[in-house]
Amino acid sequence: MALQGNLRDFSASEILQLLGTQKKTGCLTLERDGQHVVIYVLDGRVVSTRTPGLAKGDPLLAFLKQAHRLSEEQHRGILTIQRESSRDLEDLLLNGRYLDAEELAGFVERQILDDLMHLARWEDGTYRFDPHLRWPQPPLVRLSIEGILMEVARRSDEQKRYGSMFPDRHQLLGLRDLPDPNVNLGEDERELFGIIDSRHTLDEVVAAAPLSEFETYEALQRMVEAGWVEPVGRREPGLAPPPLELSAAARPPRTRWERDLSVALLLIAAAVVLRVTSHFVAPEAARPVRMDIFAAAQVRDLRMALDLYRREHGVYPAGLHELVAERWLARDQIQLAGHELRYLSQRNRQDYRLELSAGP
């Protein structure tokens, strides 16, 4: 017999706790004012909060787009393939090599937490648990319900603090100081540094950030407390914002702090001991290559610049000259003294290959 009722009598958290304690398997469906949320559980653990296949408004697909992990071209391609094959989104992402299993699992976990954060605000609505409706494929994650609810409670408390820290959604955010080159910046902080420019409001930064709303506020709080970011004014509601992104041809030269930040990030990467990975190989016919510490650091700089370019554009550059044109690197930084360097973009610019051989 299905479990069902109203959220005024039992909250979503209480229902999930019951399912976790009794190690239930099935699907919990919650509805309110036309909104619809599904939570699939397996042996008392959450495995998904999306409908199998690829329904309209799929939360995982939306999250990947928001995180700038899928380009518009990739998004259209996935929709086309799914219409023809009826395969599940996770299957398409893995077998299409858009993401590997570990990376996709990380996004699924973040998307589930984001969905449950929104669900925690529901004070009314209906619920129904069906033990016969099960997640149809091997799950990428198996999240403890107790652990999830503790994290949701923590985030809810933090959100209240962020509300007092950022009381005005129309305040403009600007750079106050650059982080020390030795500071280990998080991925979310690096992404946000490219958005905060003294011209855009808190609301606009949150909307443009490749993170969930909570993750963005969490990163901004760290950056403000570190003295890197500060409010610099206010734009009255109703006034048109300046464009947040420009095409490569129309983009103005990078400001001094943007260039300094890129250099700082590259220096951080250059300080790490060079390890040769699948992106860096020597051609079989080339003479053995021995790099000194300066060449090794330069290669690390180059790879970091390539990754930064991909985060901004969704693809790797067609050629290294594009890094120079957009001021990610200087011209002499794409040339290695005593070595011949060849860059090859692959898989529709979703991957690349560096070939290095000894110079003449």
C-alpha cells in the first residue's frame, strides 16, 4: 500500500527520515502549486531526484548548463539523440563521453542537494510514496538520508547568515584586492573572479555564476571575509545592466587585475611538480625530451590557460594563438625555448593534445 498524505501533517524531512530508517526502496513524489519533485530511494538511500529518461526541465541537465559544463551545442545534441533513442540522460552523458562517471556523480550529488534545499522550504503540498516505482538503472550515487538532511539543515542556517551579510540584492560587487599567489583558491572562487567587475549586482552575479545559488553565496562569503571582494555601490532596480559576456571579437582588453589574476593562478599551478598526463605526450618518432624546471613550469602555465579558456567558452581553443589574442598568455609563453610544441584540438574542441619534441 502506498504511503500518502499532506505536508502540513508531516514535513518532507520527516517522511525522508522514515524512508531512511526503514531502508525503503521506491519513489517519493511531492507536489505543490504545480511544482513536482521526485525522490528515488534504494535501501533507504537517495539515488536520484529526477525522472528517468529526459523530461522537460530535467534538473540534472539544467544544473549542468548552469555550471557551464555543457555548451549550447552539446545541449542541443543531447536533446536530439535522446528524442531518437529514448535513453536516459545519465547514459547519454557517460557513453557520449561528455563527463566521466566520477565527475558526473559529483554533479548528481550537488543537484540532489540543491533540489532538497528548495524542497525544505515547502510548508504545504501533497506526498505519495510508491514502493513499486524504482530507479531503473545502476545509480551513480547512494546518499545517506541522515547525512543529506544534516547538510540541508546546515545550508538553511547558513542561508540566513548570508541574508544578513548581503541584505541588498541590487548592490554592485567589485574587487578590493587580489589573493596572495600562495593562497589555494577553490574552483568556485576562480570562476567568480571572472564575473565580479564592479558593474553587476549581487543578483546578476548569482544568476551568471556556474554554481547553485547556495554555492555562490558560500563562495562570496569567503571572498568578502578574505578582503578580496566588497560592495562598491548600488544600481537602482529597473535600470538595464551592462552586458555580462561579450564575444571574443568585441571583448575589451583585460583589465590589469584580470591579467594579474591569470598570472597568479598560473604561478600557483607552475609551483606544483609537473606530472605528464594523457593530455601531454611526446610523439613516438621524436627524440626523447628532457625538460628543465622552466620549461616544465611553462607547460603547466599553458595547460592552466587552456583550462581557463574552456571554462569561459565551453570548448578548448582552435589554436594557441587564441590564448594570446584574449590575453590569457603572452606570445612568448606559447613557445618553449629548445623545444618544438604542437597543439591539437580533438573531439570538436572538447579535448586537446600537446606534442612536445626536442628542438633542432
